[in-house]
Amino acid sequence: METNYLAILVAALSSFVVGFIWYNPKVFGTIWMKEIGMTDEKARQGNMLKIFGFTFIFALMFAFMMPTITNHQIGALQLAGGNENDTAFLAYMQVHGEMFRSFKHGALHGFIAGLFLALPIVATNSLFEQKSWKYTFVTAGYWVVVMTIMGAIVCGWK
């Protein structure tokens, strides 16, 4: 079972596409900036190479884990101790093969992961940082959408 590195790369890049749309001032960007006290002037002072460079590295890390969340075949392989010649794994693959390897199935698992992983993490941090619920839902919403799209890409792309 091979890892599709192109799908992982595209999934990572998808987080940028979503971010450019999500945080656009006409979508949620103005709300987000207001909630964190960001100004255009302050935003321009940031080191964009550092910000976008690390963001890409983190997106790659995130996308690299998405197949584990979305692909049942990887779970079966993990149960076989990573041994692709394990008889139980081979039997599973013979019966199920590429079943559930679709964009739709990956999107479902990505959405569920976003809802049950990203939302609680962002919301917990927001509570302790005393951020508003607007901030919480804008930020967590971004991650739910990103995880949905990443899940679709890494699960459905063959």
C-alpha cells in the first residue's frame, strides 16, 4: 500500500486556497481581524516568508496524517502490524479492496475529524485565552472545512 504523496501535497495546498477564501474580508476576514485585534498595518509587519513557510510545513504535517483518519485500508494495515503480507490484511483487501476510497467518504471522515478534533482544540484554547465565540467558530470552522477537503483529497485520489 503506497502513500500518494501528490495527494498529500495537494491536500496541504488546499488549506491555503481555503484560507485565502475564508479569511477574505468579504467572508470572515474582517470578523477574525476584529476579534483578535489585528489591523492591516500590523498584518503587513509580519514576516510573510516565515508565516507562510511554517504554515505550509504544518499543512504538510496535517495532510500526511489525514490518510490514517480517512482510509480504512490503512487501519487494516496498522492492525496487521504494517505487514502487507499478513494473511488477515490480504483477506481484508481481497474482500474490500478499494471500497470506501472515494472523495465523498474522505470528506465525511475529514468533517467528523474536524468536528471532533479541531473544534474542541480551538474551543478549549479560546476559552482559556478568553476569546469570543465568534473567533472560536471562525477559526474552528476554517479547520473543519480544511479537514473535510483534505480528507476528500487523500481518500479519493488514487
